[in-house]
Amino acid sequence: MTDKTLTEQVNIVISTLQDDIKQNKLDLPSAPDLLIKLRRLTASSYTTANQVAELIKYDTNISGRLIKVANSALFGVRNQVTTVQAAITRLGQKRVQSLVIGLLIGQKLLESKTLGLEQYCQQAWQASNNVAAISFVLASTKTDIDPEQALLAGMVHNIGTLPLLIKLNKIESLKNKPKILRLVAEAVIPKLYAGAGRLILKSWNFPDEIINIATEHRINKQTETNSPTLSDIVFLAYQLDKTPITATTEIIPHAITTSTAFNKIWANQQDGVVEIQQLSKQIEQIKHDISN
């Protein structure tokens, strides 16, 4: 297959998917059954940790991950929990819901694997966790934004990758051609996942503030308020995830330090770099806790 043929094929796929997104015809995966049931259950202020545990415990993967997170260094506790109910009590229902959503998205991404896209699926899921961890830490340490909301927003920021992967898997001309499929995915998904993300979040009945994250997380958005918004936090998290941040980091990219979001939180670049260095260990710990 020549480069010209490949370019033409990529352009055809992009054009088709753009039309599907604009006309709301993109095939979207249905919301996971566990997510629907969990939302329904936690909508009541009288819901108990035991009721949530009864719902979740049948998914051994998610149950095990919640227990692991509850026992992580993030909470600075020595007493280890061994049951789902105890893990939910320690984590709190809002955080549990955010974590479960992230884990369900991860499961769907990994289930959508096809020959040639295994690494792409894994990277998309890891990016979801990374942005969630950074968003959670920034929200909880530097703003009045609900950190659980920030965690959720980070986890779903790239959810539009999912329906695009599913669509690419169904294109007959790409089957049994893993190298070509990967090249097409690398060209198509970065261009279109934001719009696809908005569609799937709306389809899954997320609130508008979360739906907007799908298209706003890459934008240095100008706002009238001087206070950081949820979009600001996820924008910074998305940008910082592309930058190796360690305790010895000396330079944060100009695109970050000159952004509206950065300047709402830090008075100058030096203060921002120092504080990001200080937060790097906590961020890495949360990344590890929610990813492994």
C-alpha cells in the first residue's frame, strides 16, 4: 500500500467519522449496567456503604481495586481494610462512584482491543488515570473545586477514544492489517476524540459540566472569573501529563505557564514550578493507586 493510498484512506475515515459525529450517527457503546445501577442507588442520600458494596461486590476486579486504593498510602492509615464495605466507608461514596466509572471505562477500552491497537488502548487508559490523578491533587490542594468531581472529569476527558476504536475495529478494509490500522488510529483519534467524547458523555447522561470537559480539556479557555474552574484544572492536568514532572523539574513548558488556568492558581512561574515539584510525589502515588 503506497503512502498516497494510505493518506487517502485516512482522509476517508476522518471524513466519514466527522459526518457521523456532526449528525450524531456515531455508534456509541451503551452505558455499563453497573454504572446505571450505581447512579440510581447513590442518588438517594439514605444509601449506605453496605448497599453500595452489595452492588459492587459481584465484580471482583472492581471490588479488588477499590480495596487496594482504600489501603493505599494516599490515606495514611495503618489499618488495612479487607472488605468492599469497609473500602467504601473509607473512600466515601462520591470517590467510589468516580473510581468505578474510571474502572468501567478502562474495562471497555481494554475489551475493544484489536490486533495492532493493544498498546494504543493501554495508553488511552493510562492517560485517563494520569489526568484524573493530577486533577484530583490540583483541585484538593489549590482550589475549592470538589476533588471527586475533578477525579471524575479527568477520568472521562478522553472517553471519546472508545467509540472511535470500536468504529475502526469494524472497518473491513483495515482488518488483518495491524500496522495500517495503527497508523489510521494515530491520525484519526487525536483529531476526533473530543467531539466523540461529548457525544458519549451526553448519551451516558453526565452533567453538562463534565460533558464540556471532553471538548475543553485541550483549550486554554478565557473566562470572566478569576477563580479556577473545573475545565481549568483538567486543562492543566492534561498539559502536565505530557510533561515529565519530578521533584527536580526546573522548567514547565511556556504553553502551561502562560495559560489562563496556570495564572489563576499561581502568581508566577517560579511559584508554580516549586509547588508542582512538591506535589509530584503525591500525584505519582495516586497514579499508581488507581492504575494498578
